[in-house]
Amino acid sequence: MAKAPGRTVCITCGKEKATFKCGGCAQEFCFNHLGDHKQELSKQFDEVEINRDLFRQTLTEQTNKPQKHPLIQYIDTWERDSVNKIRQKAEEARQLVFTHITESIKQLESRLNQLTDQLRQSRAENDFFETDLLRWNNDLIQLKEELTKPSNINLRQDTTPLITTLSIDVTSFAGGFGRGDGLNQMSNPWGLYVDDDQTIYVTDYSNHRIVKWKYSSTSGQIAAGGNGSGNSTNQLYSPTDVVIDKENDCLIICDYGNRRVVRWPRRNRTRGQTIIQNVGCWGLAMDNNGYLYVGDYENHEVRRWKLGDTNGIIVAGGNGEGDHLNQLSGRFYIFVDKDQSVYVSDE
């Protein structure tokens, strides 16, 4: 049936009547139900005012007692939980460090006794050179460093949301079985080099050798030296640093006690070849172009060498011993970045 002109269906009763459109919901209401709709709107308005009054009361309470705010209460709870967690972690860390410090002190005491015996014997026999004095001083420096900052204990902070906890790592990637000359031991390791496959080459200073440690292994392999101290081609004397010449598949070694730099093949490990003589070498580095950087402890300089050349070029220091920005002093290690910028740890 056709709808009468000017009439629409009321949304409430569903009858076709003269209707009025609500300006809010845009629905059509007949005259009888338009009043009902207005009353419903009035009730909803009353509820808004009631909720407004309740919120006003809550706001007044929060103004007078801000410590009751939910966020403050959340922070209070977080504080209590965090303090308890931190205290627990700190106590666990103390106990763990106490255990390893006690063991470390025992090892240091043993090493100090060995050094004392060496000093007494050398004093009694009046038998020592400059290199012996330097080695003993180096031993004492390392003992002091090991006492305050044990090399096998690392403290770091792990940052997590809202809480910073302290975690302890006690790791030994090489050695860790006390001081000695066994393949699972070392004596005054000074320098190291990590190969692409995570194999570690360590300069075992007082054992006059380079030891290779494969990842996760419990003992090492002699990569160079290991035949006592001496200046023969199959010997080293107090090596301090090592790098790998990947192009020629060999080790480059700071043979400090012999005042030379030695190239030692990685495949045929029986003997090395002197490539630089009469240099108080301490630190080494090699850049991407195959240039060798040698730190000269005695002349307080770093020289860059092209393998095979007889003379190197000074790239750092070379102006005597001192603390000026153009000078170096003490033992130092070297790092060269991809732009051939040279970084020196000047003691």
C-alpha cells in the first residue's frame, strides 16, 4: 500500500504517522513517542550529572591526598618489589664474587711467592739484566691489576623496564686452570687475537709461546714458540702481541725479549722468520691493505711497515717520551680502523 504523503514510520511504534526528526539521533518519532524520547534523554542527562558529581568528589580527594592516586600507588608497589629484587640480586652477586675473589687471591698469592723466589735467587746470585727487571715489573703490574680487576670476572648492568639488575659473568675463554706451562694453562698472557672462526691466539708471555684456543675448547695448541726462551728461529722470548696476516696465512708476532718482529707460518709451525729487527715492539696491528703497524716501546712511537720494506713510517709519537698530544709514554696497544686512523692505548 502506498505511503500517505508527508508521513513516515515512527522508530518506536513502527506506525506510519506524522513524525518529527530528532536533531541528535536523526531518528523519526511520532508525536506520542517524541515526549518519551525526550524523557529518556533527560534521564541520560541526569546520569551524566551524577557521574560528574562523583568525579568531582574523587578529584577533590586526589587533590587533598595525592598519595592515593592510582599511579602513585602503582609506583609504591613497584618500589617495594624493585628494592626486594635488587637486594636479592645484590646478595647473590656478593656471594658469587666472594667465592671467586677468594680463589683469585689464592692464585695471586701463589704467583707472588714464585716471583719472590725469583727475586731472591737473582739477588743472591747477582744475576739479572734490564729485560729481567722489566719482566718482573710487568709481573707486578699484572698482579696488581688482577687483584683489583680480575680478568675472569666481569660485572655488567642488564637494563630492563624500570629495573636495572646486576648480573655476574665468570668466564674463561682460554686458560682458567691456574698459572703454568700446560696446554690448559698460561703464565702472564698479554696480547690476543680473535680469528674469523672465533679461534683465539694468545701471547703466553712467560712461557715464550703463542697458544691457539678453538672456541669452547678446554685446552690450547702451541701455534708458535714453546721451545723455551731464546733467539733461535724456533724460539720466542716474552712475546707481547700477535696478529694474523690472512693473505700469507701466517702469524705476525711481537717477540719483545728478542727486540724483533717475527712472521710464523700457521701451517708449518716449527720456526719463524724475523721481518723487523732492533725494535722494542710491544703492540701490533694490521690494516685492510696489509700494512703492519708496530708499537716501539723504547722509542715511544708507532711505525707503519709494508711487509718486505727495510724502513717504516712514523704514524704516531716519535717525539720522545711525554704526555703531550704528539708524544707517547709506556707500553701501548694499537687499533687501526678501515680509514687507517690509528688508535693507541698510551699507558
